[in-house]
Amino acid sequence: MNKNSGNKKLKVKDEWEGYDYIANLTYKIENVVGTVITDIIEPVDLNLIAHHDESVQYNPERFPGLVMRIEKPRGTALIFSTGKMVITGLRAASEADKVVQKIIKNIKKVGIEMKNPAITVQNIVASGDLHTNIDLNMATVVMDDAMYEPEVFPGLIYRMKDPKTVFLVFSTGRIVCTGAKTKQTVREAVLKLNKYVREIGIAKKNLEP
């Protein structure tokens, strides 16, 4: 018999399908941000794209980029005349290539060629729950690289050095992780934080997920 069969907290799912359950921790990827550089012969005519595609948003007086949304997989692109893009709203880094290819295909319909896209993941944002209350006042005393100013913001800001990430930690045990560039880094960081808060005694009450 599998010794873990009775422990639902050990069930693991891919982050884009739902939460990861690991010991007393749950987390999931909320947003992946990437940048894209493409090869172009001449500046991208954003006015031409906006003229032929009513679904895009383009107001150069307010912002120099054109906004294009893709439904499946879901993602939003900021497209600039230089051929550069910023992609947001992805639930997994693996979706970036599909979104970019759909964008390039849409743009090609109006006669604009964008080739050889080079995609770089810049930031992965994850949310999670440590399933324990956290004493944030004590945390500021015992945790290095932590800042807590409750009159300004209700969460503690913790800058983890290895792996290099930034956490928002709330008294309820809810967390937000930013700064990672791979899902493996997210996993490593949240597992390390989960262990750390329990080792230093700022986890005050275990809660069921």
C-alpha cells in the first residue's frame, strides 16, 4: 500500500491545472511575464494593425505600444514598433511560444513580417498559502532581509537571496512570490520559505487547507 495514499496534501498538480499540494503548503502560478525580440525589415506599422483589427487597443498619445489579446492559450501582448513585445497573463512559461506565434500570424495578415522571435521569461508570479498564521512582528526581528510596516502595507516583504525571489507574506499565511524565472525556482523558493517560517518559530497555528 502506498504510504502517502491517505495524505491529500501530498497530491501534486501542474501549476496551470491548479494548486500544488506539498506538506502544509499550496501554491500556484498566477502570471508569467516575458519579453520578445523579433527580426523586422522596417518599423512595425502599429496604425496599420489597429486599422485592420478592431480587437486591439492602440492609443499612441497615451502609450506607445499596441495591446493585442490572445484567447487560447490566454495571454496579452504589448507590441512596439521596434518589433519588441512584452507578454503577460500566461499561466505557464511553456505557453509563451504558442501565444507569440499566434500574434505573429495575426500581424502577418496585414502584410507585416516579424521573424525569429526570441522569448525570455522575465518574471513568474505565484500565490500560495502556508496554512499557518504568521507572527509578522516577530518575523521582522528574526528574519534577515525582511521589512514590515503595517501602517503602510499589511504584508511583510521578504527578500530571499537563494533562490533570488521576493515574497509578500501575510499574517493569514497567504504569500505572493515574485522574481523567479522558472517554475522550478518558484517551487524551490516556496518550499524553502515554508520550512524556514516553521524552523524560526513564527508559524503560530496550523490550519487545514
